[in-house]
Amino acid sequence: MTDLLQAGVEIRRVRYTDAVAQRLVAAAMADLGARYGGTGDDTPVDPAHFDPPGGAFLIAHLDGAPAGCAGWRSHGTSGEDAELKRMYVADAARGRGVARALLAAVERSAAGQGRRRVILECGDKQPEAIALYSSSGYARIPNFGYYRDSPGCLSFGRVLSADW
């Protein structure tokens, strides 16, 4: 899967265990650790959950260089929900449309595998992420998942368009 979503941004599907993906995930964990303390997101993650048809992991390249990542995995037993995980954009690439391109690619990928909704957990110390999700049609939903009982946990969801 390769999507050219806007000038200079290219999205590629990779395995979660890909070396570039792991460097970006490590940077994401460092960013979360700096914001919240600790080691980042402690949600248990099985790399196989990001393999089609039950998920996907994507890397964004900006002008040829790795700039961000995001993945989705099936959530629940209905087969309708995709959970967004490991959304991250490198500092140098922020403000250039990379996050919006990744989010759109995740939505298309999930819809292509029959998912009807994307859900996610976010923290209250991530104002950029909250602004992105809110401006992309996501609305607050009841907290779920690993951090559902944590102070500052914010959960969002968006119903996917039938024409994706």
C-alpha cells in the first residue's frame, strides 16, 4: 500500500516489527514519557494485531524521510471497530500535514477491511492530537481499553464513511 496524499507525503504499509517502524514507535514512547512520565504507552501490543486483515501499520515519509507512524488493530468482537494505536509525527515534520495524512490513511485502510468505526485513547496532555481528532470529525466516546480508568484519559471515535 502506497498512498500519495499530498505533496511530499507518502504513506507505506509495513510490518509493525519493521526497523523504521520500531524507531518511530520508540520516538513516540519517548514523547509520551516526556509528557506523562514513565516509559510511554504501556498498553500491551502484539505485533501480529497490525497484520491484515485485522490491522495495519503505516509509516509516513516526508520528502523521502521517515516522518511518522500510525496503526490500527481490531477492537472488540463485532469486527466493526478499528483501534488507532501508535500515532506519532516527528517534531521536524509537525505542522506539515503528516498527521492528517496518516489519520486519513488509517481510516481508508480500516474501512477497506470492513471496519465501520475508528476509536482511540488519547491523553489530556496531547493538545495537538486532541485538536487533530476533533477537527477530523472525531467525537468523545466512553473511555475504553487499557487506560479507561486513568485520570486524563480521553477516548474518541468516528464512524467511517460508507464510500471508503
